[in-house]
Amino acid sequence: TRSHFGSSSCCAAMTDAPPFADLDAVDYGKYRTIAVRRDSEHPSVLILELARPEQLNATSSRMHREVSQIWVDVGRDPSVSVVVLTGQGKAFCAGGDFAMIERNMATAEAKMAT
């Protein structure tokens, strides 16, 4: 009996391009701190906008997680060739959100005290 690993049909199937149309669609709607849209003239261009303009797009804990995660989703999306990263409002990003930094420092100090 010959195994499937020795058959040429098995190897040919493994070298074929993956059927991306069969993959689950990337859900960009789950992001709350990043607005995602396609360029109307160039649909392979994905535009990511940091979406906390009232805070000058300062990075909250949630935004930090989302900015990390979105690159995984973009990497899974075969329809994206170019990504433009920008910010809503008058600032791209003011850095870390001071409220988040203060909470993190208080948590660290509490852990060190125990």
C-alpha cells in the first residue's frame, strides 16, 4: 500500500495557492479606537485612522491592544497592498494617555507594596 505522502496529487495540492476566497473575511468593524476604510479609487489601499481625536489620539490601553492586533488582521487580508496610518483631528498621536499611565503606575506601586 502506498501512502498519500508519496503520491504526486498530494504534493501538487500542497503547492497550490491557498484559496483565500474561502477564508473567513477579516472583520475590521470590531475596532473601536481605529477607524478603518478603503481608498475609493484604490481598494487595495487600507486607511487606518486613530480615532480618539478628543484626546489627540493619545494611546489608551484599548488602543494599544487594537493597534497591535490590527496588523495581524491586515496580514491575513490578501486584498490589502498598502496601509496608510493616520489620525483623526488635529494630531496624529499625542503619545500615551496620562490617565492610563497613572493607573498603570498605581497598579505597579500596589504590587510592589505587597
